[in-house]
Amino acid sequence: MNRTPQPPQRRTVTLIGKPGCHLCDDARGVIEKVASELGASVEERDITQDEELYRKYWEQIPVVLVDGAQHDFWRVDEKRLRKALGG
């Protein structure tokens, strides 16, 4: 049986941060650049709007998740993120 290859699963990068966080702004720039080049989707979560995220990450923001798993915190390394996304 001949099967058509499936397209690669779209990756999701999540930025967990809060308003007024300059490290979050820096992380956003790296994430948006890499995600747009590699076709990943980007979502943001605000720890000030979610008690569970606040308890879990308040000392680490910004926190970056790749497909729901913690990838980085405080600083985002472009090369490391690119590699995690398969680029």
C-alpha cells in the first residue's frame, strides 16, 4: 500500500512572562524570529493572570516551553531554541 507522507507536526513555543518584564521582551524577540523562520506557532501566558503559573515560575520568568516542556528560563539562546525546533 502506498501512503502519502504526513506533514511534520507543527511545533509550539510558549513564552511565560508578565507585563513590564524586559527579559520577557528580549525572549519574545528571539522566539518570534526563530518561530517565524521555522514555522512554529507562538503563544504567550501571563503569570499575573494564572495562579498555578505564578506559583510554578515566578522566580524564573521568562520561561520558554517547547511543545509544553520547559526549554529555557531567564535568557533564550537562539541556537538552542532553533535546535529544539529541528532547525
